[in-house]
Amino acid sequence: AQSVTQLDSQVPVFEEAPVELRCNYSSSVSVYLFWYVQYPNQGLQLLLKYLSGSTLVKGINGFEAEFNKSQTSFHLRKPSVHISDTAEYFCAVSPGGYQKVTFGIGTKLQVIP
Amino acid sequence: DAGVTQSPTHLIKTRGQQVTLRCSPKSGHDTVSWYQQALGQGPQFIFQYYEEEERQRGNFPDRFSGHQFPNYSSELNVNALLLGDSALYLCASRGTGREQYFGPGTRLTVT
């Protein structure tokens, strides 16, 4: 079985400052890793994914994440946030194939003007 | 190209009633998964359908059932509704790629 831990439930950050949202996972097999964003009253949108290869993954809206196998982490970063980045962010893991995706409880990013 | 669509957007039901939620996958996608997202929580996997059969199931009681049609659209049925079934129900579809695409969800309120 897989599990995901998002270490911060809420992260306030000033506009144009950098941000890191932390995610750790647990799995006995190799996994695929994802970050999704959810804006209020909307579904989930895929930000980026790690399947294999380079451990630094770039996604949409200027976000990137780094896969660290030894630390079982997949932290999400953005060098300069914008007001429009205010949303909830979910880290997710899947063992691959057509296996189910397991989500963390989410981190609310609040960008302060 | 339309993405994943779900209907209805909102629904209010009474305890003990039954509800049916609908999902149309993204064009070209043949696998549909359903998730329950309670307030303040991450999505929880309910089940997945492929070729009109339930392929995987999460830790949900038999009150939760589903169906997939030949055109790949899907329904989620919940019987004997409980207050705790109040949540956002998300449908996700995938094709040959590894990522899922989510619909906007159906907000179910049980009173």
C-alpha cells in the first residue's frame, strides 16, 4: 500500500516570494508521483508528474518538483508566487499501471499581497 | 475537445435516499475512476471502471456501486445515504497515458 504525507496544512507567503510545499510518500514498490492544484469549487488540475528519468520535473504555471528517492520526498517549489496561485495543492502517488492514485490531505497556499 | 464532464453540479438529498451521479470521460479515454473528497480532506478512491467492469475498489461499503456504459461514460450510485456521505464526488478519466484528468465534481449534501 502507498501513503502520502503533506507536512503543512496551510502555507502563507507574500506575493513574489518563493514557496516550497512539502510531500513525503511511503511505498514498498516504485511509484509515480503527481502534484495537483484545486481552485475553490473546482476539480483537480495536474501541475506536474514524475514517472521516471530526471528527478527535477517542471510543470505548468512555473512550478517544479524534485523527486528524492532516498528521502522519499517530492517537494513542490515556485521561485516567485502570484496572487493567482492561491489554491489547495495535493500530492499524489500511484504504483503505476492502472493502479489507484492515493492523495495527501492537501496544503492550502495563501498568497498575501 | 471537451474535458471530463459531470452532472449534476450540486445535489441535496435526505438520509436514506438513493443518488446517481454521472460522468463523461475526456475524448479518447476508456478508464473512469471515482473519488470522494470530504471537506478538508484529499480525494479518496472509490472504484475504477474499464471495459464496463469494476477493475479496482477502495475501502467503501457496498452501498457505493457503479456502472460504465459502452461509450465509456459512467455512473456512481449511492444507496441508503448517510450524513457522512456529504462530499464532493470527483470523476477522473485516463487513456493510454499515466495521468488522470478530473472533472469539476458533484457536490452532494445529505440532510
